[in-house]
Amino acid sequence: MTPLRFLRQPFFWVIVAMTAVFIAWPLATGDVRLRESLVLAAVYIILASNLNLMLGYAGYVNFGSIVFFGLGGYVGVYLISEQHWHPVAAALAAGISVSALALLFGLGILRLRGFYFALSTIGVNEGVRAFVSNFAPWGGASGLYISLDSYQSLGGPRQALWTIYILLVGVMALSLLLSFGIKRSKFGLGLRAIGQNEDAAGVLGVPTPLYKALAYSISAFLPAVAGSFYFFKSAFIQPVDAFDLGFSVEVIVTVMLGGTGTVAGPAIGAFLYEELRGWLLTSPAFSNFQLVIAGALLLAIVIFAPGGVMGWIFRHIPKMRRILE
Amino acid sequence: MTTLLDVENLSLRFGGVRAVQSLTFFVKEREILGLIGPNGAGKSTVFNLIDGIYPPDEGRIAFAGKDITGEKPYRIVRHGIARTHQIVQPLSGMSVLENCMVGACFGFRNQSLSHARETVREVLAVVGLADRVNDSASQLTIAGKKRLELARALCAEPKLLLLDEVLAGLNPAEVERMIEVIRGIRQRGVAILMIEHLMQAIMSLSDRIVVLNTGQKLAEGTPQDVANNKAVIEAYLGDPGMVENGVRPHPGAAP
Amino acid sequence: MFEIIASIIDGILVGSVYGMAAMGLTLIWGVMNVINLTHGALIVAGMFAVFLLVQAFGVSAYVVAPATLAIGFFAGVAIYWIAVQRMIGRPPLMSLLSTFSVNMILIGLGTSLWGTVLFNVEVSLPGLTLGNYTFPGTHLMAAALTLLIAVLLYFFLQFTRQGKAIRAVSGNREAAELVGIPTRRVLAMAFGLGAALACGAGALIATMFPFTVLAGGAYQLKSFVVTVLGGLGNPAGALLGGVALGLVEGLTTPFIPVSWTSVIEFVIFIFVLIAYPRGLFNFTFRRS
């Protein structure tokens, strides 16, 4: 789709509006807690949208998608704190290196189908985590810290937090635009054909190995960039956080909650889930039960509403199909 | 007319079973070649071999002069061969339009989305699905799904079309309709290799016929030749005595 | 040199228990095409079951072990009816997610009740000392019990009516229904059986090593590795796969720091998944 046609799509403006709100609201109020809550929402949306490329379009369940986020974080933090790179350059380097690595890995594991593929993605995540935990230059199991002067290039710690926030919102907007653009493209058509029936798609001429590998690699790029920004902001990274399989699964829950295969679905699901989670964590009665409730929620979605929120919306308000994707 | 598809000495084994044995035949440009034989004769396997789904143990497949033996399925389409499946394989979650777009975008001409849309509309009109453009593929009847399968293959703009029992499961009116469509396809310059069990249809459509039995070529020739071939009659009816006693199958009878 | 051989043998003993856990996972896969992601939680349930029963009744862990099998069985049947039954025939993602969500619920409840504290089951069993190396009695006992259970499972599947029903359903569900086998009940039973194996393995592991509520994850991953080694759907292969994994662990622990063992396991895992997706020990004539 040409850039000009993009501008005529209603959904494009939905994304723009959403980004504007995300930026303007905390900036106008200066509310740090709001900003932090929205940072988390943005991260969930980034991870969910990119996961959707593999999960919703191509139909491949990536249980270990968090590995892109974590590795991106490590590359970024390492380049910034040990090699004194500028945070934006480091984030770009993280994105490029992790998606290149993903392409390499992908060529191997994308030959697998269904469960085998899903299992292998868990293997990749756990393997990378075990490796990093033993890798001394990256701090091993204790992780890496970022010293305060690394924030000077962005105007000092306090200013830097705001700048990084805006950068993350930017990555979020890019994720949504990417998901949208792919969905309307020939590449996206091929991916969705693969998701429906991979063998038939091959017979129809869709170059399945290439497309799968591309999708896998592309789905790694923005999460890696986001990981770099996020852990830079947190000033600390360690394997158990960076490669948290549970987080990976939460992202799958958000995609299911919102509706796979749509662009707005992962965003809606991510936002709802993050709000729910935040509420659960602060509510004294439920903090221990966070996992239980997330699990029950996922079970309910899978059994009763596998189409997620978007599925429900499309069924009851068909007109929304023209505005939301 | 030049030879379009050349199959030489093709063989494939599944474990201990010889699915196809030393098969040799050819398809000329613009001709309709019928592939018939009793169940289990290996007809669909031949399609899967041409299509690159199984690589052959022995033999060679050439198309328009190029050797395409063992190439991957998604490349075969780029050479100009499209196929339908015996058991239809619609992309169920997508619409009729989208199904055909896949065929057009990734087929012989590898078109862009906008060009593909034009091709699709033309084909859908020819096949008779123009009014179902935006329906989900899962909502079609069996006849509709068969037409979708055919439309999708046509959207790839092939030079050779492989039809695998495209008439099975259709009522007589639908069969008539489909036969017209197939004739129309040939008019537009596409060669057709078709597997069929409906004897009347394939005898009237085909220029030539190849008969397969237990993976081997049993007979080859015009529909008349094949209908009168003793070995073919035996293979279908199983009892040589029946021929001796003067029982001959009418070319229109189903086996 | 002797230490290395002894370490390998010890690894094989422990590995056989991993094999038992994997048998549960692979049985469920083979019968109903479902990857049971509650597997880890069931292993942990077995661990806590044996701990609590020993505390409550003051008897030896091995006396209560059969009870853990029963607990596992009933838990498995319940999980089947709640989360799995509706997912049969739906895309694989659905059963993956439904079992995973049950896992989250169970682990969440577990952490609420017991936190992440380390637990231990006291077992005093004399070991076997050869030369410098003492094979812990618990390891020997666990391996022996695993072998016993494997043999019992074999007899059950081969010679009992229910066992044959399970094999019929796993071979061809439609045909089984046509001959009047109550497939849903059989599937529930098979799931219960797989869960019982997981629980039982957990109980045995608890006699050998200390554990926490979160330990299930690590053992579930080990079960995946073993299952893939043996070939999905192949119980005998799972046992052999467990032995093989134990062998690898026994071989590497004398030389490499323990934390690297997991890296090696994952490399093997991915390698086998890609190069030998049917598993290394696939002796059954099962078309996948």
C-alpha cells in the first residue's frame, strides 16, 4: 500500500490519535505514575502486535517471543553502559542484531510445525537465558547495571525517563503501523494463507519458507528495540526478568483477549490486560492471585470467546469492520 | 503443437508399495488429456509428483522444455502449472475474493495486489462465483468450493491446469456447467490434465486419454481406442470372460 | 574413571524418573494429540502430596507413593473435563492455551499457599557403596519403582480391556466410536493416567531432591526434552529418552558447572527437534 493510501484509511488515524493521547496526556499532567502505567501498556502493545505477525497471521505459536525483548535489552544495555553508545543508536543496533539472529534461528526451527515449533521456541528462550546466565561479559546471573552518567546524553536521568517514554510510544505506533501495513500487503496475504492452510498455500505459490522466516525476523525487530529502551530506563537487566517465560505467555493472553489476526485486537487486549494486572497488583486481596486470575481469564477466553474482544465487536457491530482492523 | 509437459520413466515407492512405476506420457499445448484408472491406480500421486509434493525416486518431469523434477511446490506454480485438489482445500477463514487473490498474487505472473484484483474479477465471472465475492469460503456449498478451487487455480494464469476429480460430488446440472467452463478454459489456450471417474464427461472432453492401473500405464490413445481396449475393460470390470461373452462397456458408462 | 562411570550410572537412575514423567506427557499426546501444559503443575502436586501425606501420617514416603498416583489420576480426569474435552478437534493452539491456563491457576494457588520456600521430604534409606562412590538409596529405589510402574503400564495397555480401549482410541478415534467404545470416557482415563504418571514422578523426585512450588517448570522442560528424544506418543521411547538424558547429565556434571547443563540440554533439544522430529527411539510403527 502506498503511503498516500495509508492516509485515507480510517484506522491509520485511529493509530495517530491513540499515539497522540499516549504522549499528550502524561506530558500535560506531568503525572509520573500515569507515565509508568502507560509505559507498561505500550510495552505490552508492542510485544502483542509483533507477536501477532506470527501468531495471528501465520498461525505459528511463539511461546518464547520474550527472547527478542530480553536479548534486545541486553545488547542495548551492554552497548550503552560498557561501550558508551548513544541510547538510540544502541536500540537500533539491538533491533538489527536480534532480528538477524532471529532469521538464523528461524531458518532452523521454522521447519517445524504446530507443537514442535511451539516447543522449540520455549527451548530457544530457555537456552538463551541459560547461556546469558553464564556469560560473564554480560554480568552472568547477576545482570548488568547502568551508571547514572549514561543518561547524560539524554539530558540527565529525570529528563531521560520522559524522552525514553516518548521513544517507546513511538515504537508502539510503529508496531501498530507495521502490523496494519503488513496485513494489507501481498506479504500479509501470503502469511494469512499460510495461517489458514500452509500446504495449500505452498501449492498456490506462496514461498512459505521465505515468508515464515521473514515474519519471524520482522517480529523480532521492534520488540528488541523496545527491550533496549525499556531496560535502559530500568537501569538494570538480569536474565530472570529479561527472559521471563511467564511474561511471554501473558503476551499471548493479551493477543487472544483482543483477537488474533487483527491489528487493533492485540492493542486492546494488551491495554485491558495491563490495566487488570495493575489493579490486581495493587489490590491487597488479589496480589497473590494475579497468576490465578490471569489463568482463569485465559481459560474463559479460550473456551467461550476464542475470537477475543475484536471477534465480539465484529459480530455485534459489523460496521466497525470499516474502521477498526 | 509442441509438447508442454513431458513425464519420463517416473517412479515412486511408498515403503513397500510401488505407487507409480516407470510412467511415461506427455501433454501437448492446448490439449485436454484425461487420466483415468481404477481406485488406487496412482492418479493423484502423479499429480503430487508433478506438483513437487513428493520427489520421485526415478524419472524426469519437464515443462516447456525446463526440467522441473523435484522442485518445491511453490516454484512449480511460477513455471505455469496450477492444480485443484481431490479433497478441496479452501482457505476457510478468508473470503472468496481473498482466496483467489492468493492464487493471482503468487501464481505464474506473480502479480501485485491491484493487478491481481482485476484478474480475480474476470475469473470469478467465468467460473460463476461473481456474486459470492465477499462471502467467506467456509460458507460455500461443495459445488461452490469446487468452483472456488478451480477459480483459484485459474487466477494463477497457468499454461497447464491439473484438475483432480473436479466433477466429483456434483449433481448433473452442475456437471454440465463445469464441463462448459472447462471447455472455455481450453479455448483460452490452457492445456488441461484431468483425473476423473465420470466416464461420460471425460470421454467427451478429452482429446486423448491415459489409463493407469497399479501405478503403471495400461493404455493410451483417443477415447475410442481406450474404450475398446481389452486390457482396459479387464482392469475396470475384472473379468476377461465378460469380454469374451460379448459384454462391452458403453463409452458413457461409469465403472 | 570409576567416578565418571558411577556418575553416569547415577544419572541413569535419576533419568529413569524423568522418563516416567515424560511417559505421562507422551501418553496424552499419543492418545489425543494434546500437549499437556499442566504437566509441571502435576509434578509439583505429586511432590507436595507426598510431603503432606508423610507429615500427616508419619509413614515412609514409599508407603504413600501409590496414593499420589491416585491423586494424579483424579486430578487428571478433572482437568480433562474442565479444560481439554472441548478442545479436542479444535486447532492445537486452543488446547495448548487451555492447559497452560490451568497450569497458571494451579501454580498461582500453590504460590499463594506455600510461597517459594524450599521443601524437603525426609527419607532414610541405606545407599549402595562401591569404591569411592555411594549411590543414594533414594535414587536406587526411585529407579526400581519407575521400572515397576513402567512394566505395570505395559501390561495395562496390552492386556486389560481399558488399556486396549485406550490404544484403539489413539489409533483411530472414529473407528473406535463405531465399534461402541465410549471415546470421551476413554480419553478422560488416558489423561488421568498421564497425570498419574506425572504426579508419581513428582513424588519420587521429592524423595531425591528438595523442591519448591516453582520447580515444576524445570521438570516440565526436562520432560519436553525427554519426550522429544523418545518421539511424541511413544512411552517406551520416553523411558529410554529419560535414561539417555540422565546419561548426558551424569556425563557432564563431573566436568562442567551445573548451570551449563541446561544450556546443553536445550541445544540437544532443538537439535533433535530439527534433525530427528520423530525421536531417536521410535520403535513403534506410528504414523504421525
